[in-house]
Amino acid sequence: MRLKIVIKIGGDLVKGDFPPGLLADIKRLSSTNEVLLVHGGGDVVTEIATKLGKEQRFVVSPEGVRSRYTDRETIDIYTMVMSGMIAKKLVQLLAKEGVKAVSLTGLDGTLLQASRKKRLVIMDERGRRVAVEGGYTGKMRSIDSTVIEALLSRSLMPVVSPVAMGEEGEPLNVDSDRAATYLAAGLRADAVIFVTDVSGLMLDEKRIDHMSTEEARSAMPRIGFGMQKKVLAGIEAVEGGVKEAIICTGFRDEPIGTALRHEECTVIS
């Protein structure tokens, strides 16, 4: 049976040499299934922005979440690096393996649609809550799958960068895990796979092999922020109609195939 699979590739996997086992597995999987890639890469954005003389500002929410403050100049650099550098690198690597891929931002065909955050509440240097102008950060709202469906129907692999279209036509920085979730739900995917640098969700020094959405929600207060985002994205994907969400490592042989067999990973269903 031909499956529809959304693969989110974490930023740790695109910083240096791309894991050869992951690349080969994506090639193998795409020969018999419809595969879409979404990628991160915030550390690369920070590195390039700094080289360009644009020091990046990071803010902390009252909940302790640290995130990039995206002003007008930063969103331009963010878009350039995500779609002009990281996505094209992935397309080139796939081409070497004989896989035809096309890179897109969420701006193309209004693929990713988001609402701009008008105000942000952050903690200042004295530990006080203050409100600041929201900049060019967005919250995912919906997708338009027209361009994705057209590419998949021609056996072309979409590679999507997490830059969304705002309600006034402005580019917005959106969370890549959340973008993958919206794409998977909108495409009624069989699975969304979050490929990272760890083999799954660890609690009490043990990997959790399987969780229902209810179990995952109850565990949220015990999960660190980075993994918490992926678990929440997995919950939302399953509740949105995706059959299963999987968290796995990309630093092993056949990482996607192993995850789809529910081996050495965390499955939310």
C-alpha cells in the first residue's frame, strides 16, 4: 500500500554533514510512497545572521521558553537561510541520490498560512513581565495543499521551509514542528515523523515506546521544552486525523524504516 508520509528533519541534522543513512532511507521510502520533507535550522540562521553583522536577539516567555525575536531584517535573513541555503542543500543531496525534489516556502502557493503575533509577553532583565511588539513571528493557522498535491502527483518530493504567509501578505517565522503537523493533518497523512538527534521521548531515564494522545498530554509537565514541542505537535497531528506521530533519531542506519516498524522510537497514536 502506498503511504503518505511527512518527515520533519530537525536543525541538528542540517547543521553539518547530512546523515547518509537518513538520506538513503528517504530515497528508499520515496520509491514506493509519497514523501514530503519539512526542515528546521535555527542554529544555521543564527550563524549566518551573525556573520552578516545582525546579532540575534532571543527572548524568554513567562513559561521559560526561549525563542528568536524576529524583526524585519531578521525575517529576511531567516527566509534567505531557510529557503535559499538549507532547503537547496537538501534538494542537491537528494538529486545526487536520484530523487527529484522541489524546495518551497510556505509563501509559495500560500502553502502555509499563519496569524502574526501582534504582541509578545516576555521577561525582562529584572524578571518582570513586559509586552513588546510581536515582530514577524507567526502562529500556524491553515494550509493550502494545492501545490503539494500537484508535486506529489508528478512523483516530485516537496521540501518545505518554515516561512508562512501572514494575513497581510507578510513573511512569518513559524515553528517547524507545528508546520509539519499542519501539513500532515491537511494532507491526511498516514504518519508524521519528527527526526531528531535522540531516539524518542525519555522519561525517568527510559524511552517511552508508545503513548496515546491522552497519556502524552498528561506527561507534558515532565517533558523538557525541546521535546515538549515535538510531543505537542504529535498530539495535534493525531487529533487532526494523522494515523500516528513518531519521534526518532536520524543518526542511525535506516532511521525512517525502523521508526515505521515502531522500533527504537516513540509512537503517539
